[in-house]
Amino acid sequence: MGTGLGGRRGNGASGLRRHGAGRLVIGIGNSLRQDDGVGWRVAEVLAARVEAGALAQLEVLAVQQLTPELVEPIAAASAVVLVDAVITAVPNPGADASLGLPPLHLDPLRPASASARAPLTHHATSAGLLSLTTALHGTCPSAWQLLIPIASACTGFGEELSPGTSARLAEAVELLTAWAHRHA
Amino acid sequence: MAPPRRTITIDPVTRIEGHAKITIQLDAAGAVETARFHVTEYRGFEKFCEGRPFTEMAAITARICGICPVSHLLAAAKTGDKILAVTIPPTAEKLRRLMNLAQITQSHALSFFHLSSPDFLLGWDSDPARRNVFGLIAANPDLARAGIRLRQFGQGVIEALGGRKIHAAWSVPGGVREPLGEETRDRISAGLPEAFAITERALGLFKTLLDTQLGEELEVFGSFPSLFLGLVGPGGLWEHHRGAEAGCGIRIVDSDGQIVADGLREDDYASFLAEAVEPWSYLKFPYVRALGPEAGSYRVGPLARLNLCERIGTEQADRELLELRQRGGRVVTASFLYHLARLIEILACLEQMQQLLDDPTITATHVRARAGVNAHEAVGVSEAPRGTLFHHYRVDENGLIEAVNLIIATGQNNGAMNRTVTQIARHYLSGERLTEGLLNRVEAGIRCFDPCLSCSTHAAGQMPLLVELVGADGQLRDVLRRD
């Protein structure tokens, strides 16, 4: 990264960062708010796979929210997936197969003219971040988003995922592992 | 009979950082009576922490906020030091200071370059679709890139020390987990010259804007007398980390520069601070207990810290502090100058980081003191980017948390934010029509304080900004929506 610091592991390395690989996965979420943190958890599991040698040359970041400096690893990547939770009206999505919920899938993500900003906060969107990358670097890698449906009732204080979202986490990890192999 | 009222509500419900809205209360004559900055997201972290080991509090509370996790990390670790009743190794103290300086740098960089500078550079009445970081890139791409570089630098230092940019559970009760290696020290040092250059350019640009086109904002955006509260070091030096120790402590000054209280101990915060509760907001209103909720209202954060200190103690920052005081008085009451105070603090942080990195003991390897539970109640304090942060824990004989109270910086500026919104609305609202210009300025008034409401689930969905004007008869008169 730009300062010559961010591209190196710190001396208390967390195991979440892998650099210089070309492919990037960014997991987003608050791991203290139950299912809201599923994107973060996906990143943790993927990082463990990289650590174990099951996935080669994949950079994995876990973030609580999107911030402008993420344009640097995104610009340096050849392909990127942003993994996030999304609230649905279904009370416990993923818990009951009879609900017939569609399987998770990667949606192509394109830079969007993020015309509005959150007026009083530090909020940023995935598409807006890609747009910022394009504006600053003149280019942006191929990008996808993986949205994992969660229920608003499962976003209280806590570190455990609901059973349904735990199942979705496993599904997401396999989907991203396959993606990483396809883009190797 | 009470005069009929009409209400304007500005209601941005955001995805990440809690829910907030602004209501402007009109009287029968259509004049602004008052304005309220509501925070409606209930924060329940204190309850969540009960029963957890105090040694986990640094890691847990760092996850409260994706913007300022280091502040909670350090306050929690300092509270833990007191429960252990240890004096941490000097190098651990220096490393914690280094991380806090990096945290203040990156947080202020986000606030100034990406959240606020589009307002200054593009104008309050410019198209909202352009008055953002993308408009900034179009208007001044070098400034936009510089902001990202400076934020990256601060984040990089945090990552180099803690191994993660966010939620680095590196500062622990008794010290820090890992010492600083020489290679890492040198990499941090190598990034300083560019960070200095960016900050100096931004200071020059912003001071020119203040001199040429931002005079009205100085008068209208939260300009009022109040108290200011924060830490000061020995001899009144600018301080960001140490609490009541070695000549440091909490100071309160008034707008005339009189020291209202000095050398206050964080352990005694309940004796000099009280928190008012209003039914329309979950954010409490702290005030100086002896003076009551009105007269005791105070401001914290970068402007407060610069008002409180006698000097910063580093050459460049002290030069800028002198200029700030020539511009705004010994005690600066214009909240719009929080922006300038942030840039001065970044400069101070960079200079102090250089001093720490030049200290040969910064790479010493004894960085942690170990002990059991020796105290059952403790209060830790640290200066977060937005102001003074208190952590108060009570633990049982096994070190399990029985009670927690957190006093966050944004809450302490709550009263000042409400006064700022009221002042702006009174100046700019005319008749019963809502304008983008009014909305922009109200938002910008809040942004002076860079509030951080990051205590919410992030997946609730981004909502539009909605402004409603409701007549005395309850009928909707006007709506302004920003998607």
C-alpha cells in the first residue's frame, strides 16, 4: 500500500492479511452484532484456509466498515469480491430449506456514481468504493459482491451466528473458494 | 395558551453508525425555537460486557466502533492496568502513545479530507450529487489523493504495531503484547516526511479558505461560549493519553480562559460530571455537575484540547497553535475551527511520533507487566480523536465484569451539537420552505464535531435523508428528501 506500511504484515500479525496475490476478498461486518458480522466471519474462515495452504495467493481483509483507503488494495487486485450481510424480510433466512431460498451467488459489481454520501456519518458503499478506485486510479478490477441474507432480529449483541446464517457462512466460503480457483 | 408549533424533521438513518435525525422546532411566528439532534439507536454494550473477564474488554470494546477502535482499546487497557494495580513498562507506555497518535492522525484525515473538505471547496449550495469525495476528486484530485495517503499512513502505523488496522487487540492490561522491531520502526519513520508534507499543504489551503471565503461559517456554525474539557500534561502541555499521573489530569476552562478546574482525576469523574437524559435521544448529555446542565455544558475534542493546553510542545504545531489563537482568541469558541484544530493536531501527532521513534528505548522488549486482580473498580481515560473517553469497570474477585460505564466523546459534544444546529437553523431558515442550502449547512454544522455513532449493526439498510415540515395543525407542509 501507498505508505510502504500497509503491504507488510505487522509484528503482531492477525493472519487476516495476504498481499500481492491479485485476488482480493473483503468481508464486511460487525462481529459483535450476531449475523451482521457474517461477512467478517467469512473472511476469517478464508484467511484460515490461506494460512493452511488450501488457498494460494489470495488476499483477505476483514473490515467493520468500508473506508476510503481500501481503494489501494482494490486497485492493486486483479479481481475482488466484497462480502456483506443484507437484511431480508424472511424471519430466519437459510434456517429452513423448505423456504426454498435461492443459493448464494456472486453479483457483478460495477462502479456506481455514489452521488449521495451519508450526511452525518462515515458510511461508504461497495459500488461507491469501486467508483472511488476508478476516479483515483483510472481503472478498477473486475468485482463482484456476495450478499448474505440475514434477519434483522438476529443483529443484537452477541458473537454467535444464528443456525441459518452459520449454514450460509459455509455456503459462502465454498462459493468463494471456487471463485478463487477459477480466477487463479 | 401556548403558541402553535411546526416541526421540521431531518431524518438520516444510516447503515453503519447508528440512527440519527434532526428536528427543527418552529414557533407560531415561523421562527426557529430550538433544534434537536436525536440519536435513536440504543447502545447496549455495557450490558453485553457483564460477566466477561476484564482482560477481554480491550478486544471487545475495540469492536464497538469501526472508526475509532484504538481509542476504546487504549482506554480499556488503561482501566485494566488499574485493576492489576501495575505500572506498565515505560516502553509499553510509549508504544501506546504511538498508536494513539496514529489513530488521531488517520481519524482526523478522514474527517477533514473526505467528509468536510468537499463542503469547503465546492460550496454549500453546490449540487449534492457533486458535493462529495468524487466532486473533490474532480476539483482537486491531489487533495483527495493526499487525504487517502495520510489516512493510509495512520492506519499503516496501527497495523504495524497491532497486526490489524481494525480491532487490534494489542494493547492489553499491563502493557502491550508485542514490542516494536527496528525494521518496523524504520518503516514508520520512512512514511513521516510525506505525511508532514500533506498536512502542511492542507493547513495552507484551509487557512487561505478561512481568510477568503469562510468568514460567515466562523460566526454561524456553532459559535458560542461554553466550557471545554480534556486532558492536559505537566505544565499544561497538550496531552492525549495519560490520565491523573505525573502532573497530568483533566482540566476544564471557560470561554474567557479561566481554569474552572484542574488536576481532576478520572477516578473521580462521577463527582464532577453528571449525565442528563432526554426522552428524545439515547445519547446522554454530560455536564459539569457543579454548574448544572445548562452552564455546565462543555465541548471536547481537538478544539477543546487546543483551548485547554498552554502549548503543544513541538515546534511546528506550536507555531500553528499561536496562529489559531491569533485568529480565534486564546480560547476559540467557533466550532467551525474544529476543522483547523484537527489539522494542527495531525501536525502535533506527526512531530510526537517522530520524537518517539527517535527514542532508542522504543524498541526495548520489556513491554508487559503481569499481575492478578488487585483492585475491584477502576476508571481509565484516554483522548480519542473526538474527545475524552472514559471506561469505568467494576469486577468480582475473579476479574469478571459486574458493571461497565462508558462515557464517549460524541456524547459529551451532544449539547454543543444541538446548540450548533439551532444557531444554523435560526440564521438560514426562512419561511416554511426547506432548501438544500439549509440542509447542507445543518449537516455541516454537525460535521464540525465529526460525531461517531458507530455502535449500531451495519446491515439495517441505508435510508434516505428526509426533511419534513409539519404545521401546527399536524399537516405536512413540505418535504425534502435526499436519496
